Amino acid sequence: MGKSIRTTFSLPSEQHGELLRIAEDSHVSTAWVVREAVRLYLAERYPLLQETGKEQTMGETEQSAKKRR
């Protein structure tokens, strides 16, 4: 993955609340949840652009968090 670019956007309050809940339940940041959602969307919508490699999936991150407990 290349250099990160900071992006600002607005969400309806319901979506923001859901985003916070998902991040808390998964023991990850809200930024990570958004990056993962974008990665999954792009992989599904534009499979030829899909990166191979280093980024963890939500399931892998949850498993790592459980191991640390």
C-alpha cells in the first residue's frame, strides 16, 4: 500500500453510530473500519484493482485481538 491520504467526509448520524459500534466491538479504530469497508467495496466492484498482500481482514484482526486478551 502506498502513501496514505487524509480524507474528510460526512455521514448520517445513524451510520456514524454504527461505525463506532463496529469499531468498538472489533477492537479497532473507526478509521480502520472505513479503510476495510472501502477495500472490500473496491475488491467486489473492481476486482482487477484488488491488492494482494499485507492488509488484514476484519476476521484476522478480531482473531488477533482475542489472542491478546
